[in-house]
Amino acid sequence: MGLSEESSAGEHNLLPEISDLELSLVRDDVGFRIQKRLGLIPVKGMGTARRAVIFAAISWLPLVIWSLLTGRLGEGVGHDSFYSHFGIHARCLIAIPMLVIAEGIAQKSVPPWLCYCVESGLVPADRIPQFRALVASIVRIRDSVLPWIVIFGLVVAWATAGAVFNRLEDISWMNDEGAAAGLTFGGWWFVIVIRPLFTALLLAWLWRACLVFILVRKLSRFPLSLVPSHPDRMAGLGFVERLTFIFSPVAFAISTVAAAS
């Protein structure tokens, strides 16, 4: 048997070992199950593009309609125009959709990344069962309910505190005389819908960043088969940096909101 045939046979033998090796940062967590129960996520797939459009429409279009009906769309009342609220546009049309799109990117990136750990030989064949147990432990942490209870509590607390204590431009819709007249529909929509939706998506990604940290920490203690002479000059770990790519849309979303404010 030639070398190529032996290599092919070795890869074929590994297929059963890694066929069920999958870790998703998004699929089947509490937030995913809630969205699936509400019909936002289809039975098959992530429905990423559809959810991005739906979330953007739910958060932005009601304000457009309300501003049009009340004369605040253009010049507005008391020199306050809906077009001038850049923070709202940034959250609704850029940040929220990007946080949803990041979920699709993570779903397509993380499972192949894990399989490559085995296919590249970084995880020895005799250590695959241990590696599978490591992945299963991350899945159990991902599926826990407690982090999402904390996320829900922080979302409610932040929305409430913003409505009570803050006088942000995004929620201060002015009256004809230019004095604060309390929160109108636009302000309440920001407090009740836009801010909680953006905050929940952002905190969910903060939790997923913690999951990635736990995964990498566990891998650092795993008996990997490192190659000091590997051409990537990182003992074969050069591909690990690709894992950070899934957070690029999240960083872009945060930067957009910060710039708009």
C-alpha cells in the first residue's frame, strides 16, 4: 500500500470519530430555543438573513411610521427630527442586524474549526474520546439557563434605569416649545424595544466570548500533539487565530453605535 493510500485510509478511519464532533456557540442555547419556539428560526438552518431583516424592521419601522404621522420625520417638532437620531439608525439598521449575522458566521466557523483540530493531527487519535468529552462539557455550559437569567435581568435593569435616570438624545423627543415633555411613543419604543433587543444580543455575545475563553483554556491544558518545526511558527496552532474572526461583526456593531453617539 502506498503512502497516499495509507493517508486516505487514516483519514477514513477518523471520519467516524469526528462525525458527531460539533460545537455551536449559538444553536440550541436558551436564546436559540426561544426564537425557534416563536417561529423566528426555521426547523432547518439558522434563518440568519430573515431574522436580521425582521429585527431591523420591528425596531425601526414603527418609529418611521410614528414620525411620519406626527411630523417628526423631516424637520420635526421643536427642531427635533427623526433623521437626526443617528444612534437609533445605527442600532436598528446596522448593529442589531450585524449581531444576528455574526451568529450565522459563528455557526459556519466553529464546527469546522473543531474538526480541523483532529484532522490536522493536533489531537492524537487515541485522545479523540477525551477531546469529545471536552467539547461535550462546553455544550453543557452553553445550554445552562443561569447565564440567560442574568442576561434577562441585566436587560430589564438597563432599560429601566435608562428610562428613569438618563435623558439621552435617543429618548428625548421634544415638544413644540423645546422643553422636555416626557417620553412619547418614540421614546418608549426605544426604551421598551430597541434598547432591550440590542442589549440582549450584545450580552449574548459577551456570554459566547466567555464560552470561547473556556474552550481555549481547556484546550491549553489538553495533551495536544504540537509540532515545534511547523511552518506556521506556532507549533501547528496558527489556525487558532481564525476563531477570533467570528467576533468581527460584533466589534463592528459596537463601534457603529459608539460612533453614532
